[in-house]
Amino acid sequence: MPANSHSASPIRFTTVPSSLGVVLVACSARGIGAVLLGDERVELEQELVRRFPNAVRSDDPEIAALARRVVDVIESPSHGDDLPLDLQGTAFQREVWEALRAIPAGTTATYAEIAERLGRPAAVRAVGQACGANNVAVLVPCHRVVRGDGSLSGYRWGVERKRALLQRERTERAR
DNA sequence: TATTCCTGTCCTG
DNA sequence: CAGGACAGGAATA
């Protein structure tokens, strides 16, 4: 049991294919620290290492099982998730991400609504910033936040994926 | 329609 | 440390 001093505990990751492209799942001892979406495996690995320099690839079955569960949530949003998360961010960012998790699948909220929910109605723009800083795609549903005029605005992993996720969740909710 | 300002955070010089 | 850039939005002209 290596007692780690100030260098964070190792973060292990693996990648799996999905209908939305490659999914990279990384986790620490506390839980899932990152879920990245992209077109190419290498691209995602580079992005992860940029954010977590101490991340290492792992073929641990435990990680693989976790990754499979993440893909399940992606493919079938109504599946619900109780996966352990290890979110790192400022107090404000955590508040935002917490608020996002309260948005039911199949529905959306505006950046203004989130800001209001936090008691900071004027911090709308900061909310957008916090969403973009989120490392855990899908499980922290930043894709369910839209503009006041209904447009999808942006998405860190591509607006097309945002559109696909929302459409899928609406379909699941309808049945 | 075009500016301007607001808010929290990050990035860059 | 200062200034600019953002996945927004309301107010003003």
C-alpha cells in the first residue's frame, strides 16, 4: 500500500467503443474522475494526461467493468446511475455540477435556471464556464443545459454528441 | 441589430 | 499581477 505524499493517488483508465465514439473512463480510489468522449482513442488519452499527468492505462477487470457500466448509461440513459464519482473543482464548480445532476434525464434546463437555483442569478456566464470545466461527461449531465432561446449552444465534446444524447434521453423518457 | 455590463474562472503575458 | 476569453443573458440605444 504505497502511502502517497503530495503526488495524487494514481488514476487508472481504459477506453471502450460506443455508439457515440470512443469513451475513456478514468478513476481514482474514490471513484470516476473523468469520462471523455471523442473520435479517436489517442486523442482522448492525450487529453486525459494533460489534465491528469499521473494517469496510467490499466487493463484491470475492475476498471473495465466500471467502463462498461458507463457505456450502459450512455446507451440507455434511463438505466440510471449510482456510480461513485470523484469530482475535482472549485466550490462554485461543485455547486454547479451538483445542480446538473438534479436535472432529470429527458429534460433540459437553461444556464439561467441553474444560476438561479444556486442563488446567483447573475452568474449565468460563470455557470457556462463551470460546465465546460467538467471532466465527467454524461454522468454529470452538462449536455442537459441549453440556452435560454432553446439552442444547444456549445458542448465540450461536440454539439452533435450533445444533440444525440438529448434525443436519446427524450426517446427513453417517452416510453 | 449592436453595444455594454455582469459573474466566476482560467489562460496568457 | 493585469487583461482577455468563455458553452449566457438582460438592459440599453
